[in-house]
Amino acid sequence: MRKKIVAGNWKMNKTLEEASILASEVKGMIEDELMSGAIVVLCTPSLFLLPVRNILGDSKRIFVGAQNCSEHESGAFTGEISAAMLKSAKVPYVILGHSERRQYFGEDGALLARKVDAALKHNLTPIFCCGEPLEVRERNGHESLVKKQLEESLFHLDDTHILSVVIAYEPVWAIGTGKTASAQQAEDMHAVIRRHIASKYGQDTAESISILYGGSVNAANAKELFASKDVDGGLVGGASLKSREFTEIAKAI
């Protein structure tokens, strides 16, 4: 059975004090109110990983995640954080390939493949992001682009390692814009992704991989989005910075 996951991407937001308050509020609400078996992940700025992890403690339903990691094991790479460091800090999840990393930092498919390998080497769970900008969707190239992103960064993995990856489909035109793909658009693309995985790894493997939707997910639209057959949760941006709204999104799964 596929895992249901709601991950919050805090991006470059909050001070340490604000992050601590937010994590404490979310933990309390999730533990008191979330009745499903969903997994909740708080992907914080790197500076806050340890403080937030300490606040969450040994919770079995809410975890901390990083927003990025280096493809390098160690060395003279000032400012970078390695997968080994995250593992040593007991950070189990890491976002890789977010559209902002692709756009602002020039991360391409080959680089992301190496980052995925680095994360898996240290038993981290990559939340691998894929998705198309508006101009690609408007010319009906969204399916081919997303398939290419999967092929470039994930399809080198063997049958075992691919099962350790969570995929997040995020249409770039819906990230932070207030625009959201309709539930049907989200389901259609999630189905495309699952079929493409099946073409490489088989249907059983494809049915075992969690695929999350990201792109202006909020408390008002989460229930409809999560009701889709191939949508296994969400990667939530701005709404994850509000404890009550994020909890309502998690409860919608």
C-alpha cells in the first residue's frame, strides 16, 4: 500500500524563534487531530533542521526533512550540506529537484541523478520534484517534459532503489501563484507519471511509489486534490507556514 504523505516546504522563511513555534504548534495539532496513518514532513531551512528535529522528538508520524543536499560526499564545497551530514543528524527526508533549484541554481537532470544517488546511499528518502512551466503546458509538451525529467534523474536506479523515492509533481505555473491545477489535471499527470514508471519498472513497482501534488495546495482545495486515485498527498509551500492551515491540509488526506 502506498504511503500517504503531506510535506511542508518552508523554503527560505522564518527566524529560529518563529520556526520553533511553528514546529511546536504543528506537532501538537497533528498528534491531537490527525486520525489517518499519513506521514507529515517539515522541510525546513538547513539552519533549523536540528532544532525542529529536537522539537518533534521521536514522533512516528511527523518528521523533519531538508530542502536540498549536495551530490558530493564531502570536501571543499563551502556552503553545501552532504547526505552523510543529514543522515548523521537523523534527518530522514530531502527535497531534490525543486523547480526553484532548477531555475535559480541551474540544477539539471544529470546533477539531480547524482544527488538522488547520494541521498539513497545514506538511506535518505528523496522527495523528487518534477513539473512543467506554463509555456510548456500551453504547447502541450508537459507530459514529454515530465517523462524526460524522470528518465534523466531516476531511471538509472535499480528496482529496489526506485521504491525508496517519493515523487512530487509540481506544475511550475501553480507554485506560489495562487493558481492550482484542477483535481482532474493533477490526476491526469499523476497517472502519466505512474504509467511511465510502470513502463520501466513494472506495474507493481509503479503502484508502490507515492506521488505527491504540489502547487498552491491549501485547506480549501486539499480534500478534492487528495481524493484523486493517483494523488498520494501533497508538497505544500506557503500554506505550510501556517500551523492551522497545514494541519487541515494533512487532515484532508
